[in-house]
Amino acid sequence: MAVKAAKISVYAWEGTDRKGTKMTGELSGQNPALIKAQLRKQGINPGKVRKKSASFFNLGKRIKAQDIALFTRQMATMMKAGVPLLQSFDIIGEGFDNPAMRKLVDEVKQEVAAGNSFAASLRKKPQYFDELYCNLVDAGEQAGALDTLLERVATYKEKSESLKAKIKKAMTYPLAVVFVAIIVTGILLVKVVPQFESVFKGFGAELPAFTVMVIGLSEFMQQWWWAMLGGLFAGIFGVRHAFRKSPGFRDWLDTWLLKLPLIGTLMYKSAVARYARTLSTTFAAGVPLVEALDSVAGATGNIVFKRAVLRIKQDMSTGMQLNFSMRTSGIFPNMAIQMTAIGEESGALDDMLDKVASFYEDEVDNMVDNLTSLMEPFIMVVLGVIVGGLVVAMYLPIFQLGSAI
């Protein structure tokens, strides 16, 4: 029967050194007695040792992809420095403020301490470490070059997360401004316009058509705002649910996004960058090209590219060259195809794919900056038209009344 590993917690301690100077700090351990033993080994006379509780802001904090990227980079650094694997887990785990991440590192350490390989321990946490990650670590362990492979994985994760952050930045900014515009317009229609409407009733004159239209929209909003708000939340919830549960909806959304004027180009270039970066990393790690394409297909982040990569895998298994198969797929840019052809001919495919990835990552970066610069004046114009239109509609009867007088 397997013995359950003791839980590692963080303890805050107080004590004095040999000169009687007061000292404080934090240590990770299984219980206060072991913490005091560690302190005595360092020549510190322990006083109070208490378990550190998670702060309010850290409660329920989830593990993000950036945390995994940081963990990978730190592991690569530790391996390069020659620090033993188990000791590396202790050092890295103590450095995380996120309790969930600290717990994850400790659980992986316990698996390794029980005799499992590093890759096998990671495979028990598939929600954090995908198949590609585990395969690369496994290849590093088998080749005796875990430090080199971890460094490549760390670079891959950092580049991937940076690319995702840029895409998210490009999508989030306009959506946030549109959301604010909707709220401001709703407040004006529900709270401000009715005040003018009561004034207009005393005029006893016919109102301009534009003003009548805005008043009618205001009355509709006052009567049905709850239905519109409920419909908005139901729509958001429905889209999220469909995206998570319906593969058909995700496929349609991926295909539709690629057809959009500006966003489609951004998504296209990011998919090419992910394809090249993933294939470069796996091929450099010694993974056979045909086997690597399975992981590459899932890493592209778009169903159109995923299907294309799986077709490329089938073509290559029959003896076709990678660059020729990419050309027949009809979705890869000529530059990526030409660089791949040069890489295959020169025997430096991983290096050429790395250059392709870097080029398209820079393209995405520039596009995000340009889109942000273009969006700002465009959004200001839209907000000005909406708010200005409402103001004009309300003051138009007053202007007409003044001219009549």
C-alpha cells in the first residue's frame, strides 16, 4: 500500500542568530518541528514558527500558462547550473506566491521522489502540461540532455504565451471600448432623454423626426432594458457554452475569423508563427518529423491549419517533402514554403523554421501596434457620433424653438 506524501506548507519563523540578533523569514516544510530543525542546522535559535495562511488575494488563484512558462525557465536554469532535480523543485516552489502553483510543484516533486521519471510525473497533470511538453521532456531525459531540452521548451512556451498575449490585446481593446459605449448610451437613453422629454411636452409643437426617433428608442429601453440585458448575458453565455462544448461551432468560428478583414490577417499570421515555432522546437529536440506533426497540428490554434497539418502528415508518410506538401495545402505563405525548402535542402530545417516563426511573430507584433493606433481614432469617432447624435437630438427642438421666436 502506497504511503501518502506529507503535505508541504509555508511557515513564517522568528528566531535569533548566534549573536542574539533577531531574524525572520519563511521556509517550506511538512511541519513546524522540521522547520525548527532546519533553522538549528543554520545556526539559528528558533522562536515562533507558524503556518502561513494564504492571503485574500491568493485564495482561489488559478495556475496560468505564464506560471508554467516561468516554472519551465527556472527548471532549465537549475538544470544548467547542475542543481539536483529534487532540490530544484524545492527552490522553485518556494519562489511562487501562488499557492496553487506551489502545490503543483510539490506534487510533481513527490512523484519524482517516488521513482517516476520527470516526464511521467508531468503526464499526471495533463491540464497543465500538454502532450508536446511531456514528449520534449521525455526526449531530454532519454538523451541525457534535459537541461538543453528544458531550455528549448521554456523558449517555446515564452514565445507562445507572448504571441497569445498580443492577440488578446488586439481583440480586447476594441471590445472593451464598445462595451463602455453601450453602457454610456444606455444610461443616456434611460436617464437623460426622459428629462428632456418632459420639457418637450410643454412646447405643444411638433418635434423633429430625429428627436422623435431618439425618444421612441428611449421609451423602448425604459420598458425593455431588463429583456435586452438578459438577452446580452444569455448570448454571451450561449457563445461560451457552444465554444466549449460544440466542436462544430469552434470549427465554424475558426474559419470565420480567418475571413475577417484585419483580424483574419492577424489570426492567419499567428497560426503560421505557432506552426513554425512548434515544428522547429520538436524537430530540434530530435522528434521525427512525421510524429512531431501531431503535436504541431494541435498547437496551431486554428481548425483550418490543424486539418492542413494533418494532411501534410499523411503526405509525408508517403514520402512527400515537407515544403511540397505545404504548397499543395494552399494555406501557407510563399515565404514560409521557400524557407522550409531551403532548410530541407541544407539540413538546417529547425533553424529555418525558427527564422520563419520569428518573422511572423514580429509581423503579429507590428500588426497589433498598428491596429491599436488605428482603432483609437476610429473608436473616438464612433463614440463622438453616438453621444453627439443623442445631444443634437435633444437640443434640436430647443434650437428650432429659438429660431421661431
